[in-house]
Amino acid sequence: MWVSINLTVTRLKKYRHSDKMPGSISSDILTCMYEDKGKKLWIGTYDGLNLYSPSQDNFKVFKKSSSDNNSLNSNCITGIVEDKDGNLWIVTDGSCLNKWNPDKQNFTRFSFETQRHGLSVRPSRMAAVDSKGDIWIGSLSRV
């Protein structure tokens, strides 16, 4: 369940997933939220990435498609970051970063090595961008 709070008006609105309602959020289990430089609200869940449309008060859902290499590599979204050039990067529980291509409305996958110098990068759980523009990926697993 996701609850939005407008502090100036003090009103609450619940958003829930429903298979019967097109435009509903993809899952009630949220993992992360991010507002990009363009003021777009992105919401990661255990079952897809959601882009909120305030004008229509609904969500555009992005999910993995096994037949489309330009879709997300996994539906479990664990982090969303934006680099200094305005590129949006989506972290999943899979072994790659997904770069959002707004012009094409799809993703480019950047796979990680499964192991390097004895360190495992799976499953990825969070990301951050430092002042140099480098993307840092956090993982819960270890060798």
C-alpha cells in the first residue's frame, strides 16, 4: 500500500494494486521512491517499476519481459538513482543496472560480473551517486 500525504491540505489517498483496474500500482509492497529532476515520481515495488501520472492519477508500469531485452532485467526494484547528466538508473535484485531511455520508453541493461576479487554483487539492494558522478551499488550478499 502506498499513501500520499499533501501537508498543505492534509488529505490522504491510498493507492492499491488491482488486477481489475488498469493504471493501478503494480504491487502493494513498495521498495523505493524517487523524484527525478523533471519532477516525475518513480516508485519501485517487488513487482515492477511505476511512473506516477498526476494528471491522470494513475501509474504506468514497467516490468521484465522475457522476449524483450530492452525491458527491465527483473521486476523486484531495489533502488532508483539519477546521475549528474539526468540519466535514471534502476537497481533490481538481478545482476545489472537498468538505464531508462525516455525517448524510446525502454531500458538498457548493464550487467555486472557475478564475482570480482572475491566480492559478489548479487543481490543488489541500493544505489547512490557520489559528487564525481560515480554510481555506487550496495549488496547484502558476501562470499
